[in-house]
Amino acid sequence: MRFKISHEAKLIDGKAIADKIKNELKEKISDYVAQGNRPPQLTAILVGNDPASQTYVKNKMLAAKAVGIKSNTIELPDTTSQDELLERISKLNNDTSVDGILVQLPVPEHIDERTICNAVAPSKDVDGFNEINVGRLALDMKSIVPATPLGVYELIRRTEIPTFGKNVVVIGRSKNVGMPTAMLLHTDGRHESKGMDATVTICHRNTPPEQLKKHCQNADIIITAVGKPGLVRRDMVKTGACIIDIGITRVPGKEPGKTKLVGDVDFDEVRKVAGHITPVPGGVGPMTVAMLMSNTFMVAQSLAKTKITNGFGSD
Ligand code: GUN
């Protein structure tokens, strides 16, 4: 009698890993405050009233509260000029009671996103979007790493997925997600930024579909960050590969009028061949928020050290 061998990928539970990271942080922050430091402070600037951005910022502030980070959201109308926004950022840069600063993206069209990201002081740039932090990451130097790529790094590390000498495909080349993710994966583990030593192929909108399929079939890890449901199919995935899905798209649900979130991966089919897979929602999303909190604490500690040095510095 022949039995059908059924296989199912191990689920990478991003929510559980993010909760663990937040609990670890809560303890570290509590110790830090008990040593006489003031609690870390995170300020978010939200320009306009995009509902998705409002929800993201609200979730970040809730997470901050849960781990012991003080937070504040500055809400500005979508008519805010670029100069007004730059002025706000400059005040926060000079405010010693503020550690982390983030400007929720996207900003309205009349504001230049790059100018805004570069205006945030590199030492307070918890998003890691300032060109100094991007440049330092590209040079394998210690930097503030954007939260989503850092979340992917932590998911892989904590799940103990081997990366050294492995083949990784990153689908998507955005400057805030795809590019820094590829950077973390391909760089040297012996350098300051502790890369993952993989062989990385970056695919994007101009990669022909048959080439995308070939690259993916050769990959031990596929990381997709595009926002195209069904992009990664079962026939593109090597048996046992690890699949990390950063894509988020809202699609109509089963019930009329309802919607649901899906990733870039055909989850139900791909899980039959993959070794590990992240769900959407509940995979990379919660990790982004947890790593933003981790960046905020790192920044607070580093600024506190600088202050002590400045106050009692050498003669
Ligand atoms: N919009 C979407 N993702 C992000 C993020 O990680 N940081 C900021 N500031 N805005 C975003």
C-alpha cells in the first residue's frame, strides 16, 4: 500500500518572536531606568490623514508604551509646507528630552521625502532612513538599520535558518526595504554590521518572469517585498526553502464587504514544499514594530552616553 507523503512548512511565528523581543526590551528598559536614566522617548510626526499611516503610528505608540518607552505623536495637516516640517524636525533634533524621531511615510506629494529623511539627526533616526545611516550600512559600519529589514534579519537568526554561503533571492529593490534587506544578507559576518554571508540575487520589476522563476528555484531563502499577491508560486520554490513574505496587500475577503491582508506568496500551495514560511499577517509585520522599539532604546542609550561624555568630558 502506498501512502501519500504530506509535507508542511514550519510556520515562522513573527508575532510570537516579536512579543519575545518586546518582553526582553521591557526588562532591559526597566533595568536602565532603575539605574537612574530617564525612560527612552520616541516622537512620531504624522502629516495628513492617511488611515493606514494613522493605524501604523498608533500601533507603534502602543508598542512603545508596552515596553516602557515614552512617546508622542505630532499630527500635522496635509497642507503643512516642507519648511514647516523641517522646522519641526530641527526642534526635535535639538530637544534633549527626545531620543528617537520618525516621520511616517509617505509624506504629501509637495514634500520631498529624501529631504525630510536627511533632516532627521542621524543619531536620532530610528527608521535608519537618513543618508548617513544608509551609507554606513552600505559600508558594513555600525548604523541604525531600518526596522523591517532588521526584523527579517532577526526572524532568520532566531529561527536558526543557515545563511552562510546560501543562495538568497530578494524580490523588490526599494531603498527602505529590499535594498537594506539584501545588504544585511550578503555582507560579511565579521564586519561591524554583522552581515549574513549569503549569495544574494536581487530581482525587481524588470526581471523577466522566467528568470525570476529560475533564480527562485535556486534559492535556499526567498524574501519578497513587492505587494503583488500570488507572485511567488509553488513551482518557483525549492523543497525545504525558507520563505519570508514582506508583501502586504488588502484584497476582498470571502464575505461580501469584508477585506483581508495577503502577502506576495501563494501561502496555501507554497507551504506544501517550503521548509519554513512566514504568514501574512503575523509574520514580518509585528517584527517591524518590535525592531523600531529596539532601535529607539539603542538610540537612547547612545545619546545618554554622549551626554555624559559631553558633560564630564576630558579637560
Ligand atoms: N511607512 C511605511 N513603512 C514605514 C516605516 O518603516 N517608517 C516610516 N517612517 N514610515 C513608513
